[in-house]
Amino acid sequence: MSFWSNLGLQNSVSPLMEQLTFFHDHAMIVLITITFFVGYLLLNTLPNRLTYRLLLESQTIEVIWTALPALILIFIALPSLRLLYLLDEVNQPSVTLKATGHQWYWSYEYSDFSDTEFDSYMTPTPNLSPGDFRLLEVDNRVTLPQSFQIRLLVTASDVIHSWTVPSLGVKADAVPGRLNQISFIMKRPGIFYGQCSEICGANHSFMPIVMESVPLQHFTSNLV
């Protein structure tokens, strides 16, 4: 999760989030390079207003400033397209979890092993224990096994919500009457926090998501 004065991305818990972090760094390197290049040209041009005063046209310059941006866009687009396909890919999921957004809480359903359903409400501030996170804790956490392919089905019962856990690199819109699907793998145990990321009404800020990644033995024992 994020911490005070955290300027970067959260620590990744899934391979997809690692790929998103790599793409972020890739795009930032390109943007920083362009910024320094343009800044260098400005610093060399602005002090002398007579620079290139008589230059009316140049085929070479026009070819360069047309072709170079196109190459830069391709350099950014290729890894982006690859990542888009990876995000939409679902390969033989081991566990399916259905999340339904309500005003203003989440309900979850495990349908693979048993018909287990429960609601997940934010824990009020007076009920927090020492060490809990304000506005992020819930009364019922989602428990999932680590190192297994998870399929998440997302929908809503009233208005549009968005199920988001930054550490997983996952964000899925919950739309009434529509079932969206995403998949992920949690490669290490831990507790990961998220929130509804779509403005859904007065208590939009009070719809936290808490996921707990546990070994398979603990997961199956919790469902029994």
C-alpha cells in the first residue's frame, strides 16, 4: 500500500502490476528525454532573437520533425499494446470471485467451491483497533490463494462503481446489468487495500476493498 510522502507507485504484488510499472518507467524516460531536448533548444535559441532569422523553409527539418515524433509514438505504443493484451487475457482460472458494488459497500460471492456470499462494509473509525488504517479497513476481508490464477467478475446493483486495487494493477468498472471480467495472480502473501474509483454518490469515499493473499491451505480452511 502507499505510505506518507510516497511519490512512486505501490509495491507490485502481481506480474501485471510489474509490467505496468515497467511501462510507466519506459514512458517517463521518453518524456524526460523530450523535455530536456526541448529545454536545451529553448536555452540556445531564446537569448539570440536573430537565430535562423532568414530560414524560410527546409525540407530536411520538416522531414525530421515529422518522422521523429512518429517514431517516438511507435516506441511508446508497441509495449502499450502488448500490455493491453496481457491485461485482457484470462487463462484457466483456478478461483472465480464475483464482486458486486452497492451504495456504499461491496458484496462478494465464491461460486467454485461453495455458495459463499458476504457483504463487506467499511469499519467505522470508533471501531478501529490499534494499527488499523482509517477509511480502509472492512468488517469482512476477501481471502484468495496466492500463486493461483484468479478470475474476478465485477458488476453493480444500483449505480456505476469501480473495483480497484493498485498493488494488483487492477481496475474494473462495475456497471449495473453488465458483467466485467479481469484476472490476476498474487505472487506473495499479504494484505492489500483498494477503494471504489468511480464517483458513486455521497459515500463514495467509504467503499474500501481489502484483499488477503494466503496459502492454499488457509484459503480452503476458511471456506469450509
